[in-house]
Amino acid sequence: MEVPAPAASPSTPARRNGEPQTTVVGRTKPLHRFIKGEPKSIGIAVLFLGCGHFVLGIPLRMDNTENSSTTFSTFWMGIMYITAGLLCIFCENKPSKKLVTACLSVSIVSILGGAANFFVYISSIVNQVLEYNGYFYFNTTEIDPEVDRWMQIHLGQIIITEAMFMVHSVVAGILLIVISAFAGAALRSTKTQAIIRMHNLPSE
């Protein structure tokens, strides 16, 4: 339960009659607006998207075709999403002006990087299709049906993976835009307001 209050002490011990113990967060700066955006939940989601980017980029990098991992786009984008997600989680656990500012900066950079990588993924898909069609166009010899079937399956795997990266970039971008809006509102605000978290203690 979270109750906004104009001022309060950092910690209020529980009384003997069973009243809940209260803890104040977001007191030095109006960070209550940022905490209302659920940065921990958004951070966990972005963290998983970043891990997916990084892990799925490993088999793509080992593939002999030209794809988005050729330029290590999936790796540095995954690292940026992971960093942004961790900062969001840390901001809710220990909110401070420096952490929120860092979270806002990394989120903006990640949004721009994700937008740029979105077109990299589209380019990779187009390149895979053109490479597949060009192979049959320039190859005058008869192709084994089994080889053709394997190439179609392999092409489909690459395209699906690149499409997943596109979806990850869109979802992560939306989440980071939302948390950036809350962070910007909190840093621009001049009205200080505390958030009192009440913890019910077990009765004796």
C-alpha cells in the first residue's frame, strides 16, 4: 500500500498495538511520479528482451549467411536493453536523482538504437530473400530437391529470427518510451512529495 504524504520521517517503528511500520521513499526529489510508472516491472520485461537479443544473436553470428549479427547489431542492442532494464530495477529499489537521470539517458539511447536496428532487421530479411532467389537465377545446373528443401527451411529460420528481433525492438521501444516519460516528469517536477510504504508486522 502506498500513500503520498507531504513529509515524513525515514522510518517509523511499529507500536505495540499492532500498527504497521512505515518507510519513506522518494523524499529528496519528487520521484514519486517515476515510481508510479512501475519501473521494476518494465525493467524486468526489457531485461528479458535484451537477453533474447543477445542469446539469439549467437547462432546467427555462427551462420554463414549475411544477417543482422554480421555487424554485431544484435549483441550491442541486447547489451543496451539489459543495461536499461537493470537501471529501471535499481531505480525502484533505491530511487535517487542520479539513477533516474542515468535510466532516462540509457533509455533514450536504447530507443534510438532500437529504431535504427529495426531497419537493419528489415534489410537482413530482404537480403536473405534476394540471396535465395539469386542462387536459383544464376545457377544453371539442376538443383537437388533435398538441397532446395533445406535452403527453404534455413531461409525461413533466419527470417523468423529477424522478425522476432523486430518485435522485440518495437515492444522494448514502447516500454522505454513510457518509463522515459515518467522519468522526465519526475526530474522536471519541483513539487517534493514523499511516498510512505506501510508494512504490516505479524501479531505477537
